Amino acid sequence: MPSKSRSYCEVSGVPSCPNPRARGSAPVHPQTTAETSLGRVCQRCCYNDQEYSGIKTTELPEHQKINLRAIVTDLQTKPMEVQLERDVLQDTRQKESQSQENEKIQLKNAIQELEAANQLQEEMLREADSQTERLKKMVQSQEEVLLELHRILRDYKDRTGKKLCAHENIAALHMHNLSTAFAAILRDVDSEVSCLKEKVVLVEEELESLKKDSQTQRQLLLQQHQNREQSRNQNTVRVHQVSHLQSTVSQLHSESQEAKRMSEDKVKDLEESHPAHSETAKPQTEQDPRGQESGSLQDQIHQLMTELHKKEIELHLEKEQNKRIWDRNTDDSIIIDHLRRELDNKTMQLQHMESTVKAMRAECHRQMEHQMAAIKEKNESIGRISSLTVQLESSKETLCKVKEDLTAKQMDLETAEQTVSDLTACLQEKESALELAEKEIKELHSQLGSRMQELQHLKNEENRLRDVQSECETLELQVTEKERIIDIFQKQIDIITQIVGQHSRTAGAMEVEKSQLIKELNDWKLEARELKIAMDEKESRIHEMETRVRELELENVKLINTCTERLRALNDMKLEKDQLMNELQGSQSELAGLAEEFEDLKRDYQNKIKEMENTVNRLKMQLKSAEAELEQTRTALKAIEGSDGLAMKVAVGMQKQITAKRGQIDVLQSKIKFLEEATTNAAKEKHYLREENSKLSQELSYITAENTKIAGELEILRAQDRRLKEKLSKMETALDKASVQFAECQCIIQCQEQAAMRFRLQHTLDVKELQGPGYSSTSAWGRRRHTTPLSQLRSAVLGSSRAPRMPSKPGVLKEEPLQDLKRILQELTSSDNDIPTVDLGKSDSSGGRKSPLATVRNTVETAAGDSAAESTMEKDTFDQDPSCLRTADIQSQDVTLPFASPAAPCRTSCSEMVSREERLRDKSPVHALLTSPRADAAAGPSASAEHRRRGRKCGSPGGAAVPQTTSQPMETSMNTPRRLQNKVESLQNLVESLQTKNQALSSTIRTQEMKTDRVKEKKKKLSK
């Protein structure tokens, strides 16, 4: 029998151990429990062998033999039971291996997903690099523009030699100082233009003074010429009188009455015809001093032309520089302001023109009054001349002497007439030269107007530079806000790194504690650690993706704000354009009225000219008739010369009558002069009206050019509206894609969370099964082993409670819609740089809704608060000593776990722990072996089944504590999906708000398109 018992022990593969307690202290495992049961059986066999040897030596009685046979049969049945148990263990091991393989497959899938996420992150980084490169290019282009501006400033400084800044060099000028430099340049240009204006005013004053001097000289010449003509007429009359008196004194007695009548009629005719001859000779004498004055005026005009040519060259250079700046910085608002200012200037010019016309009319009336006064003075002078003729009657005796003088004077007069004719030709040539000079002066005036317009362009560009500076300041404020948000995120990352460091410490402690377990458990735990590390990396990547998505949402909100601002600006611009069109229509109507008035003036002038020509023709006919009558009187006087001396008295009376008739002739001459002056004034008015017509035609051409410019600007606005429509459609498609992928990512996140929860539950169940009832309250080594799974469970609870607080966002697996969104956002930002942002907080607050910026900030603040609460909670949990948990306290009092929340500690009684243990007993097939009490090893064969049942009902302290530890992570893990769902719902609300804002933008853009179409239709009607 001893040999058989040994053979059974050898078959079982377990050597006999004298110390059963040493075997009980081994680590708990299903295989170890089976070995312990076989060791017990072998001990019993050895004990029976000893007894059997004693019986053999002493020849035991029969009842002992029967007991031995029963023992042998028991021993024969025990190997069968052991084999069955081994088969059960093999089945469980196969199931566990299959489950491990399934978990490995799941881990591989998770690793593949993480690799895909890594690839997506790499692509995102590439895109970020490309964006940085684009931004660098934009910065380089801006630097080039600044360098060009510096170069322009240097050229201006080298050309003029003026200092633009007092303390800085041109190369070291800042963006803020460029505006001051350009303002100084514009001031210099304004000063130069004002100097030119002053010079032009001086030249005009000189011209006016010269004109006045010429007029005075003309008047003096006219007076001299009149005196000469009067003296000549008197001499001729005297000669004729002497000849007629000597020849016709004898015939006057018989024909005195008839001669008186005939002479009276003829004298009247002569007096009417004589002033016409005198007026023809006047302009010949007036043209002599005009040549000298015109020569001096030509020299002055030539000097002014040279100076203006130099100024033209300088202004042309400045114009080219300003055109470069203007071509780079064009904007609709500035053009509209320019149009408005030009309309104001035109209205002011029209008012000025009206005032000048009124002044000219008043001057014409004044000149007419002066001319009437001059006529009165001439009449008075004629009376004086009549008195002088009376005195000349006494000087008849000196007529003989005067005859010789008269002949000489006649020769001189002939020569003077020839010189006068030559001077008239010279005057005509000089008048043509003066007309050319006046045309050149008009051209110079038009050039000055264009230069003034260019100066206004420069002022508008200066205003635009100031607007660009203000926009740069707003962009700097936005950058500071972004940096502040980045600092908040960095603080969160530091908190997370601290938490990860604490996790690494707890993981090190767990590694030290798990090193005491079996090699198979070590391999499995290493794989679990790798999974945890992968999950942490995945959560960190998800956090980074969330931050990026938040930044994109912020950029989207900013772009929406800029779009709304631009839409408002477009509406304002359209209203201003409507106003400008109305003003243009009013100016066109005013111009049409002015043109009609000009035509009326033309007609009146032509009618006056015709009337004057008719009067001149009548006077010519009267002069011809007077000449014929004079010839008849001469013949009659020759016939009367042979009469008596008594006819002398009659001749004296005739002379008196002739003098009276000469006074009438002088009056008629004065009237003829007045008519000639009226004709000259009418010619001047005609010339002035021609100049006004040319100015009005220039203004009409300028208005047409402005209309063409406005049409080009409208086409540019149309192109911008089309681009905005395309961008909005792209944004809508990208948002739709993002929403679809957002839903997919939500599903994936839920699946991953479910898998993680399953993995954690399996881990806690395995730890509970492995701990089992193999711990005693007496041994210190057992206490230390009892605290290790508690720390493990604490780390699991902290990981499960901290996992849902990490932000989880979609958009990791697919990146095409995010790329589309980024590309569209970059295009919008590139097109909307000059554009200021508007705070939409007021509109959001009035409607009772929060802006997406506020929601994003709230999420960031809540995340920061959660991280701070987690850090405080970890300190509380790790400060507490896990050695406070003891089996004696658990049996006597309620248990408070150290890793529970301090606000509501978890307390359970022994009965509750037993009920949980019974629930978990049905789930695990190896639970019967795990919950067997340790006292069976020392009790020997006297241990009964009832004792085992009692041990199972009461349970070990370790087995009672484990379900309590597993219940806490279950509760924390149930709260994680709720938080995730709340975050997902907040993100959905954000997406919905963005979609509503996009719809509002599309509706506003449609309304603007309708308005632009209406404006186009109005323009077409106006053009027709």
C-alpha cells in the first residue's frame, strides 16, 4: 500500500509537503488550487500508509481492514475527480486564451486606428506648415510694399532735400510713421500748388492791369484823333469858303434864297455823313501803341509758360508715383467718397459760375452807364467847339497863311494813313497771337484742375492708409486674444502632464506589486499597460484635435462677423451710390438748363449783331447821299462866287447854319461810336460764352468718364458678389460633410467608450477573482498583499473618472471637409484683411442666445475647472493611507473606501457584500475554487462539507472587500457617457447655430444681389 500511495502521488505530479501552511501561502490561481487539493489527498495517503504499516506489523482486526479497503477505493476514485478538474481547467484556459486573442485583435484594431489618427495629425501638421508658408509669403509681399514706399520716400527726399521725420531715418520708419511721412509729402505738394495758384493770380492781376492801361491809352488816342479830325475839317471848310466867296459873290444876290434852302438841306446830309468818315480813321491811330503793349505781354506770357512747363514736369513725376500707390490701394468706399466730393466740387463750381455770370452782367451794366456819361461829356465838348467856331470867324484874315500849312498837313495825313494801315495789319497779327496765348492759358487752367484732382486722390489715399493702420491694430488685438487662449490651453496641458506623471508613479508601484505574480499574469498586465498608454495618447490627440476644431470655429465666427460687416458696408455703399446717381441726374438737368440759356444768349447776340449791321448799312447810305449833295452845293457855290459883297453877310449867316449842322453831325458821330462800342462788347460776350461752352463740354466729358469708372466699379462688385456666393456654397457643402462625419465620429467614440468600459470591467473582475479568499487578517504580509489591489482599483477608478473629462471630438478619421473648411477660411481671410470686425455680442444678447465664442470660452473654463478639481481629488485620495483598510474593521464596522468622493462616501455592510459576492459567483465558472476557505488545509480529513458551506456563506474579508472596490468604478464609468453626451450635444448646438448663421448670410447676400440688379436697371434707364 505505501508503494501504491507513492505511485498515486507521482502520477498526480505533486510532491508531498509536510507543511500545509507553506503551500497555502502561495499565490492564488486555479491551477494552484487544484495542486493544493491533490497535496491534501497525498498527505492522507501517506498517513494511511503509516497506519497500514502499523496494522501489518501488529495484525490489525477485520474492521480496520474494511476501513483500509474503503480508503483504497476512495484513493482510486480521487484521480478520476482530479482528471475531471484538469479537463475543466483546460477548458477554462482555452476560453481565456480565446478571449485574450480577441482582445489582442481589438488592440491591433485600436493600434491601426491610432496610426490612422497619427497620419491625419501629420497631414494636419503639413497643412499648418503650408498655411505658415502662405502667411510668410503674405508677410514678404507686405514687406515689399513697405520697401517700395520707403524707396518712394527716399526719392522724394533726394529730389526735394526735405526731412520727412525729425528723429528717424527713412529705412527705419515704422508702419505708424509712414502715414506721417506721406502726410508731410501731401502738405508739401499742397504748398507748392498754393504757390502756383498765387503766381497765377499775380499773373492775372498783371494782365488786368495791362488791359486797363491799354484801355486808357486807347481813350487818349481817340481824343487826339478826334481833335485832329476837327482841325482838318475846319481847315477844309475855310478853304472852300474862301474859294466860293471869291468866285460866287456876284451870283448870290439873285439865287440867295434858293441857295439858302438847298444849302440847308445839303448841310444836314453832310453833318450826318461826316462822323462816319471820322470814325473810320480812329482805329488806325489807336492801333499804334497796342503793338508795343502786346510785345511786352508776349514776353511775360512766354516766361510764365516756361515756369508752368517746369511745374508740369514735377507734377507729372509726382503723378506717376501717386498712380502706383493708387493702383495698389483701391477700394470701393474711397471711390464713392471721391465721387461725392467731386459732385460737391461741381456744385460749388456751378454756383461760382453763376455768381461770375451775375457779376459780369453787373459789370456790363456799369460799363453802359459809363458810356452814357461819356456821351454826355462829348455833347458838352461839342457845345464848346461851336463856341470856338464863332471865334474862328474872326480869324478869316489868317486863312491865306493857313492854306500853305494845310497843304503840308494833307501830305502828312496821307503818310499817317499809310502808317495806320500798316499798324492795323500788325494789330491783327498780334490779336491772333493773343488769342493763341489765351488758349494756352485755358489749357494751363485745365491742367491745374487735373492737378487739384490728383491732390484730392492723394488725400483719399492718406485716409485709406489710416484705415489700414486701424485694421492692423484690430488684428493685433485679435492675435493677443488668441495668445491668451493658447496660454490657457498650455496650462491645461501642464495639468494633464502632472496627472500623467502621477499615473506613471502609480503604474510603477503596480509593476512592483505585480512582479510577485505569475509570469502569465505579468505578460497580460504588460499588454494592458500598453493599451493604457495607447488610450492616453489617443485621448491627448483627441484633445489636440478639439483645440484645433475650436480654433476653426472661432475663425468661422470671426469670418461670419466680417461678412456681416461687409454686407452692411455694401448696403451703405449702394445707398450712397443711389444718392450720387440722383445728384448726377440733378447736375445733368442743371447743365441742360445752362446749355439752353447759353443758346438763348447766342440767339439774342446774333439778333443784336444783325440789328447793328442794319443800322451801319443805313448810315452808309446816308453818307453817300450827303456826299452827292455836297458836290451839288460846291457847284452852286462856284456859281455864286461872282455876286456882290452884300453876299458876304449872307455867307456869314450860312456859316452859322453850317456850324449848327456840324454840331448835329458830331452828335450823330457820337451815336455811331456808341453803337461800335456795343458791337465790341457783344463780340466780347460772344467770346466769353464760347469759353463757358468749352468749359461745360469739358465738365460733361469728365462726368462721362466718371460714369464709366462707376460702371467698372459695379462690375468689380458683381465679381466680388459672385465669389462670395461660391465661397458660401463651398462652406455649406463643407459644413454638411463635417456634420455627417461628426455623427460618424460620435458613433465611433461611443463604440470606443463601450469597449474601454468592457475592458475596465473585465480587468476589475480578473483582479477580484485573483485576489480571492486567500488572505488572512493575522499576517502582515497578507495585509500588504491586500492593499495592492486596492491601489490598483484606485488607479482604475481615477482613470475611469478622468477619462470622460478629457475632451473628445470627432474629425480624426477623415480630414477632407476640414481641409475644405480651412482652405475656404484662408481665402476669406485673405480677401477680408482691410475689413474691421464688429462685436455681435449685442445682437446675441438681445435675442437671448449666446454667441459661439461665448460657448467656446465656457467650455474652456469648465475644462480648466474640471482639471483643477481632478488634481485636488487626486491629492485627497493619495494623501490617505491605504493601510487603514483592515479585515477586522471590515467585519465589525461599515467600510469607507479611500478612493470614494469626499462629499458622499460609499459605505456597505457585510450582508450587502455577501449578496454582491453571490451575484458575481454565478458569472465566473472558477468562482467555487476561488472562494474556498483556507482553513481546510489544516483541518485534515475531519473537515466536512458543512464547514465549507459555512465558509462560503460567511466569506473571507478579502472577498468581501473586492466587490465593494469594483462597485465604485462601475458608478464612475456610468457617469462618463453622460458627460460625453452633454459635450456632443453642445457641439451639435454650435453646428446648428453656424448653419443658421450661414442661412442668414445667404439671405442677406440674395437681398444685396436684388438691390444691385435694381441699381443696374436704373443705370440702364439713365443711360438710355
